[in-house]
Amino acid sequence: MTAQGTRAWLASDGFDAKAVRHGVDTFRLIYRTVDTRNRPTTASGLLVLPRNDARRLRTVSYTHGTASYKPDAPSTDPEVWGQAPGVTFAAAGFAAVVPDYLGLGLGPGVHPWKDVPSETTASLDMLRAAKQFAPRTGRTLERQVFTTGFSQGASAALGLARALQEGQDPWFRVRAVAPIAGAYDFKGAQIPAMLRRELHPKMTVAYTSYLLTSWNRQHGLYKTPAEVFQEPYASRVEKLFDGTTPGQEMLKGLPDTIDELLTPRGFELLRKPGGSFARALTVDGEVCEAWTPRVPIRLYKVSRDEQAGTLNTGHCRIALSRRGVDVPVVDLGDHAYGGSRHLGANVAGTARAVRWFSALAA
């Protein structure tokens, strides 16, 4: 797209086009990575490059929010929503690297939802693939990487930043981190908020179902779905989250409230996590608990977030402050997308992050 076309395209879905300086070219990359058990596999992702004269590009890694249907990943989504953040960063002059994660887009298998270790390896390997591909377009990627992401992708952005700071790649180095509306603390903030019925009832049902079915595949939470899900949902819930069911059909196949979804055993599992579930929740929370960022970091949130409880951001800030890191929390205001404050955070947060990254890169 030309710069003019890019502005019109972003504005058509409510995304801020003020940062657009260039037209863009988009590419879908399929690349080698590893699965949750460290076995070789492939994944796909979106690479967006600016149409300018720069031969060396600084890079933004953007990690996307929750998707349960394979085609809804950034590299395969025909709608503006899935590609808009990557296009925004590229139109501002960055190379935008947007992984689909494992099992989404054109990746084989089922997506391991909310699994930060595999989100991190998929993101890091997507950066490596982009670095290898860029010279075919006459470009090279500089070492500095700005990491950002929305919702599920907020934790993924922190996981990638941690890996880059620890030197897990010999070339790339993290420059700044800007997670948006994340659910960083499932154990201490997100699950309790869902159980207190403080968040959107239907989305609570969807996230609870996705969490239990996905983590059962990885961590063995139950032997049969009927242990934790009531019928008729126990018979269909795993199919709804195997990547083949469009999002709206998935929502129609689930009840409206968590009380209709879970059995007493399901509620007990969430209220008192133990064993492999507790260990997995600890790993999930380590994006804020287990490392000390040495680069600029900002946490973006919206008040009264109806999907990712705002307490998640507060807990992450406190955890990082205990490690001596001063983390500004930026409230994005009352920007809604499709009636959702949570989704609106992606639109508003992308606009704020691109301005901050551009100032840091100047």
C-alpha cells in the first residue's frame, strides 16, 4: 500500500494513522521453530516493511491478542484488525515482525494458548526468520528490537524481552518494552476476578474454557472433559478450541455464564490450583516476577477492562518494583472498539507505543 492508502486502510477500522510516514509491503513467512516439548516444527508470521529508502531498519516485535481460530492469526487474517498494529509500526519506519504463535495461521497442530515459553520461542524464531528474509528486499535489520503486544501478547512481549536481554540470540538486543492490557497474573488477579464475576460473563466463559482445554493438553489437568465441564458443553468444548471453529461459532457453542460451564471439580481446580496447574501458573507469572528489565518499560492499561482485569497490570508493576524497576503505568482512557474497552486498548495502545518507540529511536 502507498502511504495514502495505508492511512485510509487503518482509519477504516478506527486505528490511528497519524504516525504513517511511508507506504508498506507485507509478507507472510513460514519458518522453523520448536513446539512446547522442544521438538522441531514450523510456524507462520507477518512481516511488514516500510516503503522508504532506509537500508537498515530498527525492528518492532508485536505479539497479538487471543485467537482460537487458525485463520484469525495476523498473517492470514483478511481483516484490518489482525494486521493493523504491524502496518502501523512499519508505516512509521520500523520493520514490524508479528508472529502467529504455534498452531495458528499456517502452523501445524493446536495452539498452546497462554503458554509464554512457546510464545517466546516462536517470537524469537520469527525475528530470526525476518532477519534472514530481509536481505531479499535489500534491507537488513538492526540489533535493537522494541517489543510490544496486546492482551495474550502482552505477556509474550515481556517473555521475548526477557529472552533478548538474557542474550538468547547473538544478534538482537531489546531496546524498550510496551505491553498493552495484559493478563500477567492469572493466579493472583485474572482467575480470582473471573470467579468473582467481575469481568464480562461470556468472555469469562471463553477464557476459562480455552485455559482448561489448552493447559490440559500441555499439563494434564483432567482425564475427561466431563470432570470439569458440565454437559452439553463437556462433549463439545475441546472441539471448539482446536483451531477449526470460527470465533463467533465458538462463542455460540458455550453458555453465557461460568456457573453453567463448570462442574464443582472445575471450580475447585480454579480456586485451589495444585500440582502441574500450579506450576504452570507460576511459569506464566514469571514474565513480571522472575527478571529485572534493564531497558525502558511502560505498561499500558484501560480502567475497567472487562476482559483482562486491570489488577493484572497493578500486580506486574508491583512485582517489577520489588526488583528495583520503576515502571510507569499509562492509562489509555475510554477508547472502545466494537463496544469493548479491552479491544480498544489495542487500538489506543498501538498509537501510543509507536509514538514512544519513534521518540526513542530518533
